[in-house]
Amino acid sequence: MLGFIWRFFSALLDWRLGLRRILGSQDYDVVFITNIRDEVDKKRFLGKHVPEFGHFNGPRYYLNGISGRTRAIYSLSEDIVHAHSAKRAKEQCVAAIEHAQENGAKVILLAASTKRLFGVNGEEIKEMFPNILFTIGDNGTFYLLLAETLRAFNKSGLESDSSRICVIGPYGFLGELMVKYLVEKGFNVVGVGSSHSRLKKMKIKYNIEISNSFEGAGKVDAVVACTHSSQIRLSADRIELLRKEHKKLLVVDVSEPSNLTEEEYHKCESVVIRQDAGNGYSTKLKYVLGFVSYKMFRLSKGITFGCFMEALVWCNAIKDNPDDEYLKKIDLFNFSQENMDLISTLFSKYNVNIPYPRCFGKKVKSFDLNIGESKTETNYICNYINQDDDETKMI
């Protein structure tokens, strides 16, 4: 019922959409195709309702006149992992893309687990929809993740020559990029994952320590969680295995859904400092229904996922530079330094920054890892943004 009421008023009060139609514009410029994050979102947005066509509307965004729409398929992340349900998810995804194209979308993000449905380079989906520009958002996500991670390390006083970092899921896309960067900067890295064969490859490639379990990982100063796999998930007990005596454990969590769940976090919040990561912030990002929408999405004012931000600024750049063929030909289905440099330039151009540090949407008040000596950083000023604290307005 809540989801139905929310969608009704989102459609009713989307005055920008009405204005676009009056001016003869298409309904949206960019669409974010995603799976349902978890059972919480499934219950919150749908309740017991099953969408007739296998996909449904999520939050509506506007950034600098660009119209963005979330379109979620009726599948969870775990459904995409298994072959029997992945086929259904793929059909739902194609149907959602067709819907987006019919309503004017020129740029489509394959977010979350949907990016796995069409192969490494996405050639299949590109051939099916030759007039659509696709991205999977990894360039923008890693750029923001790296900036947030380094800021957290800096605020916590973690130096490369004296800090031991655990990367959970080191053989995944974001995990391997993080391992590569940390090793190059001189950090002592241990990779924790459930696949022994893939861990061994990481050990050979980057000369890092590896472990199939948290018990075998040893003590660390910080964790960068790059997977939500249930096989290798943080818990209150596992936090105790990892953190050093008399120290809190810093956890930078880019996973969606979170690696360290909110329920487990509250069991150990006195000995852990957790930060959401991989998100982007802009004062010009607007949610239809404002506070209601971003809270339903478990985000905050002006904040959305890094992959969403990448798609928005890319679409914005194409709209501002319609004759720039390079912007249209760049392959954002793949990660490269060139691609990340482009996205970082677009982030700067359109004033997208990393947000004030947050944990499950609430501001992180301190990065002091010393237990018993932590002080609230009342004068904390983020060097990256000047973010409005008022998150209660209807936009």
C-alpha cells in the first residue's frame, strides 16, 4: 500500500514531467535499470503487488534539466546469480529497456546485478538496442569509492606504511581495482573471499595475503567491503575477529545491499566506524517528493549511487554537446583510466562531489578509532562539499 501511494503522488506531483510534455520533450532522458536491492525494498515499494510486466517505477530524478527515472525489474540480486531465475530476470530487463526507449530514453544504466545479464562487454544488448547508449556505471562508482575511502583513511589517521587493510571480495571488479590501488600505495592488504582459486590468482598477481575466512585474516585497521555475498559477510562476531585491541574497526562499505547489515551494525556500533561509499552528491539533484523518496530509497538529500550519477552527467554532457561524437562513442560498459578521467571531468563540470560521510544515511560524527577517547567532531568540515543540512523539505 505504501509503495502504491508513493508512486501515485510521485506521478501526480511531478510538475517537471508535465512541463516537459507541454514543451514537447520526451518523458525522460536517462533510465536506471536495476534489480530489487533486497527484501526491504521489495516490501517497501511493492508490498504483495507483482508488477504485470515484470518491471516498475522507482524514484524520479532531475539534474540540470536532465530527467532520470529508476525502472526496477521484479528480481532480487540472488535471482540473477542462479541460471533458472537469471533467464527470467534477463527477459524483465529487456522489457524494461524497451519501455525506457519508448518513453524517450537515450542513455540507459544497467545497475546493480543487471549488468551481469548480457556478458562482459554487453555486445548482446548493444546489438538489440543500437540507438541506446549503455553504461554500467563502474567508472563513476570507483572514482567516488576511492575518494571516499582515502578521505576515511585520512580522517582515521591510517598511513600506508603502518596500516593493514582487509578487502572483502578482492577478485570482483571494484575489489580488484581497490586492491591494485592500495598495493601500489604501499598498504599491507589481505583479501578475504569465498573462492579459493580466485584468491590464489589475486595472491600471485598482487602479492597480497589471502584468506577464505575472517578467522584466518588476522587483525586489520580497516575493511573495504566490495561484495554483499552472504558467504563472506561481516557480522558483530566477525568484527571482533578483525579489529585490533582497544581500537575501533573502520568499515568502508560500497556493497548494495550492505555487506554489514544495519541489524548487525547496531550490535557492534561501539567498536566500529562504518561509512556508506560509492555515492555522489550534488546540490542540484532533485528527487520528486524529495524527503519521502530519498528516505524510501535509504539515501539522503542530494545523494544517489555513483553509477546513477555517472549516467546523469554523461547524459547531461551529450545534451550540452550534441555534436561531440566522442561522448557518444565512448564505451562505458568497460572500465579504463581514460573512461574514469572523462567521468571525473564531468563530475567536476556538473558539480558532483562525494557526500558528507554517512552510515545508513546518518552522518558519521567521528573517525577516531581509539576506544574510550572518541570525540564528536563538531567542527568537522568536509573538504569536498558544502552540504545543506536541511533534509526535510519536499522538493
